[in-house]
Amino acid sequence: MKLLLNSILLGLCITSVSTIAADAPPPATLVVVSDVEQEQIAEQTWIPGTVVSRFDSRLTTEVSGVIKWVAQVGDKVSKGDVILKLDDAFLQLEQQQADATVSQLKTRVALLKRQQQRLEKLGKNAAQDSLDAKEADLAMAEQDLLQAQISLQRIELQLAKTSLRAPFNGTVVERFKQVGEFSQSSHVALRLVSLQDLEVKANAPLEHNQFNNIGDEVVIRQKANQIHSTIRALIPVGDERSRTMEVRVDLADHTLPIGSAVRVSIASSESHQALTVHRDALILRQDKVYVNVIDNELNNKQVTVIPGSGFYDYIEVSGDLQVGQQVVIRGAENLRDGEKVRLKTPLAAAKTLTVAR
């Protein structure tokens, strides 16, 4: 009898605990929230682009000759460094000959000057014809000396040009001539590229020219990476086939491989003030689009909105919203109107952004 009584009491206790557990409310849903903001926005269009260098040169020698030395592919050089050297033996001989000619003419000019001075000292005793002839000889000798000096300077300049120097800091990426080959001034010898001064080259529809200006902020996207930059140049000149303009976007503070394929966002509508929310805040249903707004008491309220222009990871909305309200961006799919929630971050610091704005 005692054993039967204990079993009955144990069953009643289990039933009471189960009833209490069943009556307990479920835990509040854990959500992540973001602010409703007011922004100056414009609709964005993504266009394909390519990373290029602002300094990409195919260099030629200014004089012709046999190559004695040339930099290797992959060599990093600074502005002014020698990257190719020609054999200058013949020019050295021409320089010596020109230098000798200049010295000879200087001697002749000095002699004619002394002869002219002696004739001038004779005064009336010297024939005027002799004086005029000496002055003419001196003038011609001075002209010959000037021409010889110019020829010498030209040869010295050619000698200097036998050393091809880097016009900017860069890397040798291709050689078209090898040591021992004859290099002509009209033929490319090597290619030098700066790996630091980068930009993105993209082609955008001509009709978007009116919505974009030099200095406007844009976003460059490569796979999962996003870079904020500015438009460096707009070239609003297209052709009848492409109807596109060239856009150059600065990449001075970033390093990407030259030739990389990227996407660039540019404005495709007029800029205007609008309320914006993160795209993840929108809940799309067949009959409406709404967001879940969390009040100060952590109660959820579904507010119907009308989406507008997209702005990177944000979107323009119109509806019964105010700047500074909190909308759910994580955990919103199964929320009911009026349901209590828990915040993953404190309400005062619950602004969760995935992209720097």
C-alpha cells in the first residue's frame, strides 16, 4: 500500500512539472537590428572594369646600337635607373674627333683675334682692306667654332642616350630585345609598368554621364572584397556602336593585380534625400513588403513599406518609419507582429552595418 501511495505522489509531481513547463512562455527571439537613416542617395548600376596602371610604357632607345646590357623581367627599378645600355664605342670616337675639332678652331679664333688687334694698333698705317678681311676671317672662324661645339654637344647627348633610364618607378614586365641584338630607335626594347599607381578602367552607358562627376564616391567590388574610392576622370565620348563612355577610378591606396576583373558602382539616377534601411531588413511577401520595427520595450511591429532605389547594401523605403528607429536585419523571417524579442547587441549600439558608408 505504501509503495502504491509513493508511486501516485511521484506521478502527480511529474504531471505538475510538465504542466508548469507547458504553461511557460517560449524564450524571446534573438535578433540583430540596424538603424533607419536618412541619406543623400542615387540609384547605383554595376559596370565591369579592369585594373590598369597609370604608367605602362613600351620604351625605345633614342639612338641605335648593339645592346650591351638590359634589365631582367621582374626587376624593380626607380626613376632614373639605367635599364638598358648600348655599345657606345663608335660614339666615343666621334666625341674625341669633335673635341679635337673644337680645340683646333679655338686656336684659330685666338690667332685671328691677335692679328686683328695688331692691325687695329697700327691705325692709319694699316690698310682698311686688310683689317676688313681679318675681321671677316675672325667672324667665319667663330661661326665654325660654334658649329663644332654644337656637333660636340649632339654627340655627347647621343652618348647619354645610349643608357636608357627608367622614366618612373616600376617593374620590367617584358623584354623585346636581348643582349647582342641591334636596337633601332623605332623598335620597342622593353615594357615598364608601375605596380603602385593603379586605377580601374570601366565603360559606362553615356546616358549616365549627367549623374556622375569627378570626385564622386564609388565602390569597387572584386569577389568578396569591396573598396571605396572616387572617380578620377570621366571621358564622355562614345561611338555609335558601344554608346559608352570611359570612367577612371583611383586605386592609389590599394593594391590589386593589374588586369584583374572588377565591378564598379556608378550613379544611374539623380541624387535625392530618402529614408534607407539595410536590404536584409525587407521581408518580401506576395501581398506586401514590410520591415520589423523594434520599439524601446523590445516589442516587434510590422510596418509595410514601398522599396525604392538601391544604394549598395541599403535601399530606399517609404512608409511609416522615422529616422533612428531600429529594424531587424537578422532573425526577422518568423517574427510575428507584437512579439517580444531579444537583441544580440544593446539597443543603444545596435547599428549593424556590413559595408562602411
